[in-house]
Amino acid sequence: MKLLGKLYLIPTTMGESDPMDVLPQTVRRTIEVIDHYIVENDKTARKSIKAVYPEKKQSELVLFTLNKRTEPSEHLDFIKPLLEGKNMGLMSEAGCPGVADPGAVIVKLAHEKGIQVVPLVGPSSILLAMMASGMNGQSFTFNGYLPIDKDEKKSAIRHFERLSQDKNQSQLFIETPYRNNKLIEDLLQILNPSTHLCIATDITLPTEFIKTLKVSDWKKLKIDIDKRPTIFIIHKI
Amino acid sequence: MKLLGKLYLIPTTMGESDPMDVLPQTVRRTIEVIDHYIVENDKTARKSIKAVYPEKKQSELVLFTLNKRTEPSEHLDFIKPLLEGKNMGLMSEAGCPGVADPGAVIVKLAHEKGIQVVPLVGPSSILLAMMASGMNGQSFTFNGYLPIDKDEKKSAIRHFERLSQDKNQSQLFIETPYRNNKLIEDLLQILNPSTHLCIATDITLPTEFIKTLKVSDWKKLKIDIDKRPTIFIIHKI
């Protein structure tokens, strides 16, 4: 019987912060012993590994870069070390791999090949925003990015608001960060004044900002979250 | 101007495991300085605090117990220390507070009172299962518990399967652990043989079991997860 390696899902920080503030020791111990990684971004991954375990020899690292431009035919090459019995790490550019990043395809392939997948604890903006929103955490949907088209975006927002009321379900979504301020304008214009809106920005960073207010109360504030990664959550009760 | 305390959302382990394997140092440092807690279970919370920071004097802890039987009128009493400028911790029985537990009502109240909410990183079975499932992490719904009624449960399963296909959205749900084996029977009977099913059990514990297979492949296996906490995810492609 051939022994397979294990695929460790290794979280990273959400930006410039001390990795050991948001990562448990297990992440450090895992990086200590793993040399083969599938990563979203080569440079960021090397930086993360160095920050968590400076003693690691960068020259011994074998990195496979997985992003939107990676061909599905390359995936099998990426997991070759696993099939040869070596443990590997999967790493996203920020936060937890496999959620809202290209990593899930590798995890899927691992399951197909009977490879054990081990998720490690780390910061997830989706989950931390959900925790801190005070909204219904018994039922929630992460909807990913909003549509780019103006009209489609507006109807998506209206759709999420309706869903949140019909299903008593918190609705999470994200926007390309440089469009955040425009999105807030749209949200305050489109949503019902009594709808709850949570804006969760720079989660786990020193500039973290998380606030849940009714739309009518947001209208009284001036807020600038241009280019800062943000999770939006709405719930109409 | 009155200075308000901050509400820290403090995660705990998912069962018998070394807390520092799944919690970052920040959790330890936070518990070191906080004496006032709102907790789901008094006994479990004291045990968690002791495990993370044994030097903490248990006699100095002030715990408010929040569960399904707590009256909404008590909530304002619970957050009094925050209003008086003391930092407080919110703690679930296991995992991350505010998601799939009663804690969200306190977070909601905190936002209403202008109190800053600080979520700390820790293990979430929902998120770790999602990461490790290899299913679509760009769009997913956590649906909470399945209905207890047999017929309602069956139609809920059918509904989730349909939704997962129509919206290309992973559907997560949970069941009371002693009904897990029965649920697997139901799932294998009701779902389409080509639907993907992830069973994620005892996440972060030494007995962790996470596997994604097509329903037709699950039928070939014998699996016993009686009374073990489990997240189920389905996706029909």
C-alpha cells in the first residue's frame, strides 16, 4: 500500500500584523516540518512562512502557484508530492485557504485521491465579521462578490435584503475594495431604513472597524473605507 | 464623556484538546486581563479559562450565564460592566461565540449601546468544515439545525440539494449528534447519487474525520459518527 501525504490548510494573517497574534502554535509547528506548498501568491507565501517560522530555509521551499490563470491540467502536478507521501501546505494570499479563494479545487482533488485534508485554525474575515455583527448566526449566507454591472448590483442588493427577511438569514457579501465607498452610497440609498447593516473593515488589523447599525443611523455618519478589505452583512427583520 | 468597555468575543476549544493548539496567544492575553464574562455554560467557561490561563484566580471571575432560558430583560444587566467601562468576554460552550449559539443577542445589544466588539480568532466547525470540504467556498449557506419532524427533515434535505444546484452554493447544516447515523441513512437515500456530500466530524480533535465523496461512493462505506459533533455539507453540481 502506498502511503499518502496529508494536505494541511494553512491560514495566514489578513495584513500587516504579528502572525502569532492570530495564528495558533499549530500553524508554526506545521510550517516547521512542511517544505512543499500550493500557494495563491509566491511572494506573499514566502513572506508569511518567514514571519511565522524565520528559521525555515527559503531555498528548500517548493512552491506551486495556484491562481485564476492556473490550468486545471496543472493541478495533478501540484499534488504529486502528496501522492508520493510528502505532506503539503495550501496557503491563501490572506486568511483561510479554501474559502473565497482558488484553493478549493485542490482540496476537491485531494478528496478524490483519498488524501487526508487537515484544516488549521486562523483568521477568516467572513467568520469574524459574522461573530461580531450581532446578526443571526444560526442561518447565514456568504454570497461572495457583488455583480459589477450597476443594475445587476442594485437588484442583487434588493434580492439579498428580501432573502434576509423571508428566511431570517444574514446575508454577507464583498466588493472590490476600491468600490467600497460607492457601495455604501448604494446600500444606504437602496435598503430599507430599518434594515440592519454591518460594515466590518480591516478585521484583525490595528485599524479594525466593525459596526452594526440600522440603515437610517448609518445615514447620519460619514464613513470612508476606500480600498480597505470589508465584509458587508445585511439583515431585514 | 463616559468611557465604555470593549466586548471581546473569546473562542474556546471544540472538545478535549490543548487550547493553545487551536487558539492564538491573543486569547490568552485577553483572558489574562478580563474578569467579567458572559458565558453559555458556567462550568465549561471556568474550565476553559483555567486551561488557557491557569494563573487566573477563579474567585475573582464574575460570570453571567446566557442560554436559551435567559430572559431578554436580563441582557442589560449582563452588559452593565461594559457600560461602566470594564472590558468583558463573551464565551460559547465550544468554538466561536455569536455563530450558532445564543451569544448574538449580546453582540447586538453591544452595537446598540455603541460598545466596540472585538472578535478573536479561534476554531469554528462551520468554517473549518467549509475550508476542508473542497466545495464552493465562494458561495455557501449555513442553515443551522435540520427540522426534527421526519417529513419536514426530508423536504429540507431535498430543498438544500435543489438550492445547491440552482445557486451553485454549498449548503451546510447540522443535526443533534445522537441522530447523526440516522441522518446519514436519510441523506444516502434521499440525495442524488452524483451529489457531493462532506461529512466533517470531531473537527480539531484527535479523532477528526473529514471526507467529501459522491453519495454513490458513501453508499459503499460503513460509517459510525454517533454522538460526535458533525457538520454536513452538500453540493449538487
